[in-house]
Amino acid sequence: MDILEELKELGVDIEDGLNRFMKNEGLYKRMLAKLPSNIEKLEILPFIEAGDNQTALSNAHTLKGVTGNLSLTPLFKAYTDIVALFRADKPEEAKALLLETIPVQDKIVACINANNS
């Protein structure tokens, strides 16, 4: 199965993503390939656990943008809510939502990694 079909099954809005990249499938796939390293660099959970909510918020906000630009709908929606919770000074609720989001994120990352190896 093609990566785009697999991602679509995981809730990614492929049509919107391709539209954002002027229907250039190759470019879209290259940008998707960068996601795993971005997620790794922008970890959130360690900062929450260390009480550094400002860095956690900053990383969540960046991931919100990255996932939105790629139309990774489940992740974009989750990071939008996580950012809102941090801004409302609700870091424990943000952490709970992040913990719910990580398995979905892991599936999307695994799909991207499997198709780029």
C-alpha cells in the first residue's frame, strides 16, 4: 500500500496536504519524511515532567504548525488543544492529552519511517 493511502487510513487529510504543496506529491512526501526527526527534536513530555511548561508549550506550538502544514489532522487537532491547555495554565490536562496523542503519533511516524527506509 502507498504511504499516502496508509496515512489516509490514519486520519491524515491527504488531499489538503497535497493542495498545500501545489499537488506536488514528491515534495509532500519529502516534507513528510522530515516529520520523525522534528518530533524527536521537539519532545514535549520530558519538559512537562521537568516542570518546564514554557519549553513544552513552545515545542507543542511548533509541532502544531508542522502537523498543520502537512495536514496531519489527528496530530494537528491534538497539538492545537495541547497548546490551548498550556495557555490556560492546565499542564496536567495537556500532559494527559499528549499521552493519548503519542500512540497515534507513533503510528504516523512508523508509517512514514517504513516508507522511507
